[in-house]
Amino acid sequence: MLNRRKFIERSAAAGMLSLLPSVLKSNTLSGKVPVKKQLPVIISTWKHGIPANAEAMKTLQSGGKVLDAVEKGVMVVEADPENHSVGIGGLPDRDGHVTLDASIMAPDGNAGSVCFLENIVHPVSVARLVMEKTPHVILAGEGALQFAVESGFKEQNLLTPGAEKAWKEWLEKSHYDPVTNWENEPNKYHDTIGLLAVNENGELAGACTTSGLAFKLHGRVGDSPIIGAGLFVDNEVGGATATGMGELVMKTLGSFLVVELMRNGRTPQQACEEAVMRIVKKDPENKRRQVGYIAVSKNGETGAFSLQPGFNYALHQGGENILIDSKSHY
């Protein structure tokens, strides 16, 4: 029979166990250690993530830093005039201005971003200079443009003939109602590229860049340049990035939430699902809009989840660069 002291000790231990999250109990107290996936790994949003991933992996394999990899990866999409959601060729706001948002985060936790930036093809590179050359995190509008020009960036008209044609067609009705999935309706509205990378040493970085919601109010800024909303990286834990309706992401600080859930024992997949459910519970617009999250842990495990069907993401790992359809809440 147990003596009184041992009975109390075991009862106390059982009580403490009951207070721990179920994920933490199953993964940690049972002795299970998260399986280390093959590194490096690169994950990004939507089908334009395939060429972005390829460029990012090329950078890593040639000896580049993980921060270089995420920047160069998304630059591929920024420079594609056929992509109407990022960089040159992005669809304009309701007044005909192409305005860009971007952010970047380094393994040391440093971050930089720009928002409401016009006439610069690569806002992610301006965001990196904000991070590295200034004491600030965000520069906006004319100030961001001034900084870019002073830093050697050349101004360029970003409104391509195709984007201008789409805008003029929209002006005929001027009805603003963002559709659910950009990729499923390639002649309409919006999306983003967010890209996360972990190198062979387990160092993380991330980048996110977009032209935002098409035909938005002039001056609108989305979640992409907001650290903790559209992008968040913590080298101790992992990283996350978002795509879709930025207003829903900002209201829940989605990417920060995903990383914090991972810090508290959730897998990347579990964290993405819980962050989507936070939107479902908090915002009545969730049934009409799309939000997707992708995440990667420091050990190379990945996850993705969205509100609506139709979200896909690109994963480059173990020598393969493939497009995967995400699971969704609805």
C-alpha cells in the first residue's frame, strides 16, 4: 500500500498533468520528441510559390543566407507582369494606383516592412533595407518611396496594360466585393505570396509581398506589412504567414497566433487550424471571405489550413517542389 506521502505526491503530479494542454501531454510527457524533417525546407502560398521556392532553394544551395533566400524567392513573383496580385502588374486601387505592401523577417528577430508604396517593382527589397539600414520597422507611402529612391531603387510605372484593362472594366460597375480565391478566378481581384524558409542549420526567415485587394479604397493597407499579422518568424519556434482577406488576419494577429500556438506545443498543422477557428468564432465575415495560413517549425515540420476550399501552397523539401491543396474549415 502507498504511504500517505507517496499518495499525496502522485495525486499532485496527476493534478498538474490534467492542467497541461492535450498536445503538450501527448508529445512531451509520453517521451515523444518531434521528428526532425529533412532540411532545408521552403513553403509558400499559391501556385506562384513553385517558381519562388525554386529560386529560394537555389539561393540556399549556392551558399546564400536564409534571409537572401526568402527575399530572392518572392522577387520572382514581384517581377512577373502576368501575376496581377504582386509587384508589377498588380491590380490597382479604385483610383488606378498600384500600391504595394511587403515585409521580411530575419533569424535574429529583426523585421522591416513597407506599405502603400508606389512605383517600385521590389517592395520586399525596400523592406529589407528598412530593417537593416534604419531604426524603424515600417515606412509608408511617400516616405517609403523617398527612402527607396534615395537607396538607389528606380521608379517604374507598375500599371501594365492588362491590369489597366481589368481596372477599366471594373469601373463600369465599380462594385467592390473581393472574391474568395484569387487563383481560381485569374482575372479578378487579389492575392499574395508569403514564403518561409528553414536552412540546414535550422535558421528561419520569411517574406510576404502583395499589391493587396484589387480596386480597394485608395490608402488601404492589408496584413502583409504588419509584423505578427501577415508574417511572423521566431527562430526558437518557427514561422507563419497569411494570405487572403487581410482585415480578418489583422483582427486576430494570425501569424503571431500560429507561432505562439506552436511555442505552446501545437504542431504547425494544429496551429494553423486553431488560428482559422479563431476567425470563425470572432468575425461574421468568415463565411464570405478566404484566409489561408502556412507554417513551418524549426525542425522542418509544416502545416496549412484555410477558411474555404481552393487554397493551395507550394512545398520544397527532400528534393521535391510540389503544389498541395490545403484542407479547409468549410
